[in-house]
Amino acid sequence: MRPDIDLRAFLDTRGAAILLTLTLLAVLGFAALGGLLQPALTPDGSSDLESTVFVLTLPLMLIIPALTVWITAGEWSDRSIQTTLLQRPGRLGVLSSKAVTALVVFAVLVALTIALAAASTWIGGELIGQRAILSSIEGVMTTQLATLSATFLFSLAMGVLLQSTVLGLVAAIGVPFMVGTAANLAAAFGAETLSDVVRAVDLTSAAVALAEGTAGAFELLPLGLLVVLPLAVGARRWLHREIG
Amino acid sequence: MTTTTSPAPTLEVRALSKSYGARPAVDGLSFECRPGSVTGFLGPNGAGKSTTLRILTGLAEADQGTALIGGRRYRELDRPGRSIGVMLDARALHGGRTGIETLRLAARTLGMPAARAEEVLETVGLADAARKRVSGFSYGMRQRLGIGVALIGDPSVLVLDEPANGLDPEGIRWMRRLLRSFADAGGTVLLSSHQLREVEATVDRLVVVSGGRLVREGPLEELTAVAGTRVTALDAAALRRALDTHGIAFEPRADGELAVSLAPEDMGRLALRENLVLTSLGAGAGTGLEEVFFSLTGHVEPSAVEPAPVLPTA
């Protein structure tokens, strides 16, 4: 397993340089938007860390799938997987290595996001507004971090399963959107059966419930259906797929 | 290959079979590539060459049989790039990296010093394009870079698929010299190519496949000698029987003529001994790999059946 090689292989391409620059600009922009503008919008002139991170979650719901699918499936799409596997023929090792690389990039991105959110919240609350609320970090760790982790895991599963940047991105961004829409419709119409079906594939809600410690056995179902099963099928395909 | 501390491994393909659906791509193929030689791997489109190379290099799985490098499967090799350099498809290089980054990454993967990248870039004649992104490379430049990636681990075996594609005449000459010096230093080279003249000028041995099966294997001189003598007889069937009886290779040509792997004088002696009346006998004009290829693979030479294109007159 050589995540250092995969990290370098990801970072030294022009596409990654562009994507990471856009990511940094988006995170900085949304951090400023969330932390600095909050006092002007809240009645007590405060800036709350959880709200800032919530604002930052919006671009991250697109950025995390883009980075994760690119790292795991990008080489299949541009055919450079052939060069990689000729030099590192242990396919399981390459797959594990790419998953670790994606996890490292995700962890760095989330850490940067929370740090920037905390900084902009403090500046917005203490220097521009009336006060900064940083004690809501616990809510960040349960709700926002769980949401982002669910996004990462599903993106990873789609990248490994589909082994195509385009298909992986469409699935990683499209499926959670569809599930969210279906959940809202089920709630609006009060359809219990549909509601149960949606719960079975609502990974974000399951992740939040797990993080809050309120999850039951049912919450493991989305994890199994949307993460474990696609990862297992994708790994099998990864090990045997013909290249050429 | 810069050092020859131990003999290069032999490439062995044993009873290899691979089918896609009902269509066999490779059908019981067996051959060997020995150290110190350049082996040409020839066959028409769809003959199973690329499938064989993909199985040999672990990119595809065989249904039956094995393809081994020094007695081990490719996937079992630790850092295979240190012992076998492979270039199957120059388009598999990432377009977003520069030439030097591509080689540095390969060097790092194989545990080679970073300076090796500059050295190889110089060897493949791309030093001036070091900072250029691969997406801006011509196909010939990509081929050179692909060969560079194959050479980066200083391997003792080279497996190249159509390496001369896209190369200019100077590039082809460079590649020919590279492969020759590689084999002369004790390396093993397996070269798949459609460019018969290039193969003829480069290889020592030939493996000819058609329809996924081995058609002929042996030294280049031996195989090209098959087309060396053209002979016809009053009784063509008796001629064939006589050749079969004596175990002499022959290939049917147009108008009942046979291409025989005997010198003309030996063919004459055989005819005398077997009481055969020959109606023509002589060294075939223009004998060479191209004729051997078309006769062995059952493909008809285009010039023999297709009318020459008519050029518009001014």
C-alpha cells in the first residue's frame, strides 16, 4: 500500500491543481460568508460556529464527492490505471491505498474547514458583531461532521463501484439529492411505507443518528446498502476488471 | 539495461487460452522469449497479441494456461518494473502531468533515485520537453515517454506493444538501436508490431500468431527461408506428399506454387529422388518477412487482389 504515491499522483496533475484552488477559494468564501455576515443577520449580533460550518457544508457536499471520486476512479477514466497497475500489480493494495489517500484528503479538508469556520466565527462575532459562540462545536462534531462523513463514504463507495469519474460523480451527488427529495415528499404526504423505504437508504440521517448515539439497528441498513455493499461489489470488480 | 549481474528472465507462455464470450481470443498459445534476443510477436489484427501481452503483464486473467516471467506470474513480482519494463499503450500516460513528473513518479514508485528520471528523459530524447504536459505531446513523443517509463526501473526484460507507432524515421532508428543494445547486453525483449519491415530489421526470433493460435515460432532467418524457394510440379499432390514425407515446411502460394524451406538445389535433388517432374524452380523474388507473414497468417497480400488506386490525371 503506497498512499504517498497516490497522494503525489493526485496532487501533481493540472486538474488537481485547478480543483484544489477552486476548493480553497470556495471554503474561504463560504467561511467568510458564514462567519462574518452572521452578526448582521442575527437579532443578538452573534456568530455561531455551528451555523458557519452549516454554510460551509453546502459547497463541501459537492467538493467532497468531486475529490473522492477523482482520487478513487480518476485513473480508470483517463486510462492511466494501466500504468499504475503495471508498476503496482497488487490491485487490492492500490485500491486500499487510494481509499486511504481519499480519507487523508477528506480529513485535511474537514480540519481546514472547521479551523476556518472557527476563525471566521470568532472574527465575525467578537470583532464585527456582539459575541462569538464557539461552544457549539459539539453540534458540529455530531451533525455536520456526520453529514460530511456520510458524503465521503458514499462518494468512496461510488468511486470504487463505478470506476468512472463521470458516473461516480453523478451517483455520489445525485443519489443523496434524490433521497433527500423523496424524504421531503414522504413527510409531506405522510406516506409511512415510502418513509420507511427512504429511511432505509437515507445515509445522512443514519450517520447523524449514529453520531448522536440514537441509532437503532435500522440505521445500519443505509450503511450496508449504500456503503458496504457497493464497496464489496466494487472491490471485486476492481480486482478482476480487465485493462486494455 | 545498464547492468548484467544476473541473466535476464525468460518469458514463458504455456497453453494460454482466453475467450470473450464464445469467441476465443487466445487458443492454447505457447512460446518462449529467451534472454539476449529480440522476439517479434506478429499477427494480424485480432490475432490475440494484445490479449496475450495483457495476460502476461497481469492486466487480464487467462481462462487457462500461464504466462510467466522468470517462472513467476507478473502479479507475484515485487516491484515488477525493476525486472520487466512494459509499454502497451502510450495513451495510458496521464495527460495532466509533465514529462519529467511522469518519470519522477514512476521512479519513486519503483524505489529508483529521482535523478534516474532526468537520465531516462535524456535517453528517450525528451529532455527539451521535460516541462511540457503529456497532453501536449505528439503520439511519437508519448511513445518515447512510454518507453522511458518502461526503462525507468532499469529492467532486464522489455515488453513493448507497437513501440514504433508514431515515431519518425529517426525515432525508429533510435528504437532499433535501443532494443538491439538491450538484447546484446543480455536482456529479453518481446516486441509486438504491425510494421513488418521494422520487425525484420530488429528481431532475432519470431512468434507468429493467427486466430489466437501459434502459427510459427523460430529464428527470423529460418522463417524467412520458408519463402526462399518457389516450386511447382506436374503432379502437385505428389510434391506435397514428398515434402510431408521428408518433414519439409512449405506454404501454398498462388497458382499451385509452393514456397519451400529448402535451398533450390536441395529441392532439385529431392525431386530427382522422388521422381517428380518440376515445372518451375527457383528462389522467390522479394522473399522476406512480409511474404512469410501473409502466407503464415492466411492473409492475402493486398496488392495481389486489390487494384492499384487510380490517380487523377491533371
